[in-house]
Amino acid sequence: MTELAFAPALELAERIRTREVSPLELVELYLDRIERLDPELNAYVTVDAEGALEAAREPRDGPFSGVPISIKDLTDTAGLRTTYSTKARADNVPQIDAATVRRIREAGFVVLGKTNTSEFGTIGVTESELNGACRNPWDTSRTPGGSSGGAAAATAAGMCPIAQGSDGGGSIRNPSSCCGLVGIKPSRGRVSPAPWSSGSLGLGTNGPIARTVRDAAALLDMISGHETGDFFVAPEPERPFLAEAGRDPGRLRIAFTVKPPVDVPVDEECANAALGTAALLAELGHDVREAAPAWAIPELIDHFVRVWQIGPATMDIAFDELEPINRALAEDAVATPSPDAAISVYRLQAETRRIVAFWDDVDVLVTPTLALPPVPIGWTFEDTDGDPRAAFERQLLFTPFTPVINVTGQPAMSLPLHWSDGLPVGVQLVGRPFAEATLVRLAAQLENERPWIGYRPSMAERTSA
């Protein structure tokens, strides 16, 4: 049954259609694995065993009818507890599904439960006072990344075949790198934030975390599309993204860099992951050269933080109920004059024009996904003397490559193309705006050359607790 637990979601959907396996058997399989493995990993915040079993008995029609999935605990689910990993919402039960969840259900998926995240998804690890630390199945002393760490840990450990995540500064790509998975951050406007606002810059977006490129592309197809009133709307793709996974990418103009937008060191293995991928792409016949966008702007991160800190300040939660990092961010947001906050939005928009111009002559940029391999649990507050602002700034040592792509709104992927001391190390591909199709084609080509589907954490092979 372990092999079945690690089968791609598309394969499971086909097995259900041909009656080789039933939705009920799959839900029972994953619930059993959650019961055995999750006490150690803490990937799930809420497991909806009763609801999943009921849905599996009479699954909705759709491309993924009867296939289990997990939903990140920042994403509203009607009738199912959604905490945002904050103590002030520990018992929150939404009345409606977020548009992404509605589309997932309409595709026939069966929701197993809600996966762990940091409070509001603010930081790049998955640790909170309410829900505790989520652990990486490849090494349980380390983080699975964040903030979609629970989604990635659950998928990597075979506690779901595919997962929904969200990404406002790297929160899909980061945990995909840490857990050896494929993660797609779609273009701004590709996936609706309904019923909520996308914010002034539309930094955050929902997206897939999966074991294969085809699965990730297929889930992106299921959740893409605009809703009435969306502020940002991406153009319709020429064809389904799943279809792109079978198309030849052609000879692409590919740039690579291991220098992040901010001046922080990059671990040698993370750099080697990108350099090795660039060499492979050259072998495959692409036009590869070393180059980077004009993104090394000293004040860029300050403007990003000014926009980022607005989130915790506008959650309608008393600041003294927030965790230290979010409390500090909220206090700083209140202390920032509104003209200064507006200036930061304008500056980020202006810099986006200049940064994205790089892709006028380049199809894809290759970088490390992260500057460090998965960091230890508790790393965020190391060497900070408990200072929450220092702890927040410390995140840049881990995640310097990803936030700028949320600012520009471009599509990006993390692929598990490198391993070091038994730990996965991801590689980021960044495309021009709305060019997810190019990324999917290229990612599928890389997956074919260096397949990773057989890689599994040893703990995931356990047959008993």
C-alpha cells in the first residue's frame, strides 16, 4: 500500500475511473498514514476523517473524482476549522469555502484536512504557538519550510498525494525545496483570492504542491480562473497547463545566477543546485548564460516589509494576542505614516517595471530556491536575544531569492533537482509574466532527464507507528 500512497494524483484519478481502487480505500489509506506518521511530523492541524469518508462514499464528478487532497490552514473551508495558526482564531469555522477550495471540490477532490502553517504565513518556517512546529520528513530536526510547510511535509511523507498551498513571499517554493517536491507560484491574477482581496500589490496567491510536474500543472488548471470583482486578472492560457507538460519547450534563452537580490551568503550546495541545473540545460541544447535582473536594490526589502507588515495589522485581532513577530510587524505598520506606506507601494511597482524588463531577452531565469538547506527547528530566533524584529530580518538569510518574484507577479517553480546529505535542495525557475506554460514545459523536460519520483523519506516507508 506504500506504493499506492506515493502514486501521482493523476494516476490515482485514473485508477479510480477504471475501478482498480475506490475513493474510500484511498481515504482510509491516507487516514491510516496520518494516524501513524503525523504525531511525529505535525503536518495536519485538523483532520476531517468523518467528512473525508463521507465524501469518498459519494464523490463529486470531476477530473479528480475521489482523489484525496489537503488544504492549507490559511485557506477558508466551509464547516471545517481554519485557524490561520493564530490563537485568536483557534476555534474559527468559516461559513463558506474560499474560491480555490470551491474549485478543488468541484474537480472531485476529497479534502482530508487542514495543514500546518506559521501564524498568518508571515515567516518561511512552519512553527506557531497555537499549532506547534511542523517537522521535515527527510530530517525531523529540521523545518519543512514555510509557510506551506504542513502541505509539503504531508505530501512528502505520503499523507496526501497532492496539496494546496499559498505563496506571498516564497511560501510554496520554499517548502517544496525543503521537502523534495514540485511547487508552482502562479502569475499574479492567475488564481482568484475570492472572497478576499488580493491586497495593493497582489503579493499572495494559491498554488499547487505536488510530486510531479504533471500533477502540479493539473491542479493549477483546476484552481485557475477569475471571479467577479477580482482586481488582478491574468489572460487565459492558450491550452491547459497539463497539456503543456507533454510539449517540447524548444530552444530557450536561459539565464542563471546564484547571487540573490539582497547581500546574503548562499550555501555552496544551494549554489551547486542552480549551477548544475544550468549545465544540464546547456546539455539539453538551450542557450544558457550567466546573468541576473537589476534587482539588487538596497531599499527594496524595506519597501517590501512596509507592505508585508500591513497584513498582521489588519487581521482584526488585538496586537497583544499576536505572536511576537506579527505583533512587532503590526506595531510598525501602525507607526508608519500612510504616505510612507503608499510610497513603498509606488516604488515597488516602479521597480517591477525595471526588473521584469530583464525577461525581454530571456525566457527563464534559474536560481537556487533558497540560500540555505532546510534549517533546524527553532532557527528563526537563534542569535537574536529574543528580538522579534531581528528574527524576522533573519528570514532573509534563508529566503532571499523568492520575495521579489511576488513583487513582480511572475510565475515561478521550485524543482527537486539536487540533494545534499540526504536533504533535498530545490532550484527555482522564473518565467516572464503569465508564461506558466514555458515553465511547465521546461520543468517536464528536466523531470524526464533527472526523475525524482522515486525519492522518499525513510520514515515514510514505515508500516507501523
